[in-house]
Amino acid sequence: MNFSTIAASRPLPLSSQEQRRPVEMSSGIPQKEEPIISPSANTSGKRRIEMDVKKLIVKKHDVQMMNNVNEFVVKFHGPKDSVYEDGVWKIRVELPDKYPFKSPSIGFLNKIFHPNIDEASGTVCLDVINQAWTALYDLSNIFEVFLPQLLQYPNAADPLNGEAARMYMHRREEYDRVVRARKTSKNDKKLSK
């Protein structure tokens, strides 16, 4: 019995989410099998997305669906007892096909003055989303923990908005005044667009 016969006679254990591509032989040496995602894995990913979006809605977040279930906008209210209190922003959320194992992409649609948010593009610099994301997190963590903490405790040492960072570090009262002047209130017509 040769090596390829032995390898072919031993079935590999498969998770319920995986199928295996056939072994390709090159120079008579079996190559490593690559898992591929089965249709049922895609279905469980869609279920997780639906569950996370429903959880946002149940927790009284205003969610507007866009083109598909992977793209939507959430109305985000500034955290209490902060300079962002009473401010309201629209946050675009895009979920990748590999969500929750890959982090969502989020961005502010209306302007916000903050050291870790690019005022022009709405891009957010937040390590927990960009680098430390895990499937244990869900969308409600973003809107109830991560974004409120970011607004209350900016990281001015790693800014996307240099002007806001300098002002936050060196002229805090002026920073607070600028934030209050630029925040979008819940009655602002920009939110209804």
C-alpha cells in the first residue's frame, strides 16, 4: 500500500460548517486539503446578522436598512454627561461576508469633531473594531459601549483629526465649545435625509 492510498483511506473529521476540496496530487505527493465554507455556514452567518440587527432594534436603536441586510444606518445618540450629550449622528454600518468573525465597517455620515474620527470622511479609529474584534462582540457592543467610550475618552495620542487632538490636549475648554457648537441635535433636518 502506498502513501496516497493510506491518506485516501483515512477520512478527515469535518465540522458541520465545512466541506473539503479534493486532494490534488502533484509529483505523487498529496497536498493539504483546504476547507471551503458550505451553504449552511453562510446561512448561520445571515442568522447572526439578523439576530444582531434585531437586538439593536429591541434596545430602541433606530435602524434603517439599506440595499441588503449587510448594510444599514443606525441613529446614535451622544453619551450622557459628556460634551456630546444631546447630539445625534447617523452611523453607516457595513457587515462583511465573514461577520461576526471579521469586524464591521462603521463611519459617521454627519460631521463630528473628535480626535479619533475623521471629520471629512467619518472614518473611526477604534482599536476594538479595527484590530481586536472577536466574534464574541455584537453590534450592540458598538453602540452601547465602544462608541460612547470613544466619545467620552478620546485617544488624542493616535488621532485622525489632528486639530481636534491638539485642542483636546492643550485647550480643553475651547474643544468642549467647538464640540457643542458642531454637534447635530435630534431636531436637526440633516438627520432626516
